[in-house]
Amino acid sequence: MEQWFNKGEDGFVTFGWEHIFSLSVIFVVVLFMYILRSYIREISYIKKLLFISLLLSEVSYQCWAIYNEMWTIKLYLPLQLCSFNIFLSAVLLVTENKKLFAFVYLFGFTGALQGLLTPELHQQAWHFRFIQFFIAHGLIVWTAMYFAIVRSFRISWLRFLQSFLCLNLYAAGVYAINVLLDTNYMFLMRKPGNASIMDYLGPYPWYILGLELVAFCMCLIAFLPVKEKSYHSMKKDHPPIDA
């Protein structure tokens, strides 16, 4: 147990079978969520299960860092976009706020998806951190999909643009913290050590502008399936019945 919960050794292989298996599990859960959406909609404890799991994933991660004497203010504040979205997802499960759903879906889902495909992860397969990483990111995806697929929440163009504005305001705040604490949250000061899409976006600070464009395009693609229908489209789909 101690070896499983220690710092771990380098050994993660991007798109190794363990990575692909973990991605497949997350995808299969989403697939079953879609197939059984009518049934899941009637299960009241699903939200509680997601809520508790989200909090446990972040608390266990912080405890792991403290236990191994790795915790520092420069690395473990919950300011990375996925860490931030873990808390937002928990709040969303409690409040069911549709504005908050727009942010979690657009940036929690796409951010977690990016993190799952190119993990900032070093520990070998089935180490605590390996499991916690994929569960935490999977929970963000599952929460977003729960509201999009099971609860049929939708996003308007206005909320799409408002969410993008909120993301930039959050990034500006994180950037200020980075300057103050000499940190690199959200990778706004330098690129991560592992391979990522940032490697193709040029040097600092130009890759940040590239990330803006990539984020906008990814969110736009994710937005289309949950786009709120306009009033005229709804009238076309459901024409009034003549008296």
C-alpha cells in the first residue's frame, strides 16, 4: 500500500495500453449514459454519487501530495482549469445552474478531454496518481455529459460568449497569481514538460494566443450538439395547431 501511495516512479506511456484502456472506460460510461439516459434520469442518487466522487478525487490528491511531502503553493493550489472545474462541477450538481453548466460543459469537458489525451502525468500505470488522474478527469466529463445527455441542458449563443469571457477573466486572474507567486498555473508562463498541443503553437507568449484559438474551436465543436434552438426553429419544429 505504501508503495502504491508513494511519489511513484516515472513510467507513464502516452497511448500505451493502460492509457487507451482508461480512455475506453471513460468513453464506455458516456456511451451507457446515452443508451440508458431515460432510466438514469429517474435515479436520484446519481448526482450525489458524482458530487461525493468529485470531492473525494480532489481531497485524496491533496492528501497524497501532503503525505509525500510534495505539497507546495507553487504546484498544488486548485487553479489549473481541470482542478477548478472539479469544484465547479460539484457546485453544478447541487445548484443545476444553467450558466454554470455552460462553463463546465464548454471548458471542463473540453479541458478534461485535452488532459486525458495528453496527460500531465508521470507515474506508472495503476499507481494512485495514475488512477486518481483518470477518475478525476473522467468525473468532469461524466458530470458534463450527465447534464447534456441525461438532463438535456442546452446552451445559447449568449451563454457561449459569456462563458468564453469568463474563461479569459479567470485566466487573467490566474496569470496575476502566477506573476505574484512565480507559478505556472494553466501553463500561462511556460509550456508543460510533457508533449502537448502547445508544442505546435509557437514560443511564449504566442502559444497563449494559439491556445485561445484552439479553445474557441474546440468549444465551438462541443457547443453545436447542445446548442439551444432559437424561437423560430422551435416554431418550425413544433408548428401551432390550428383551432
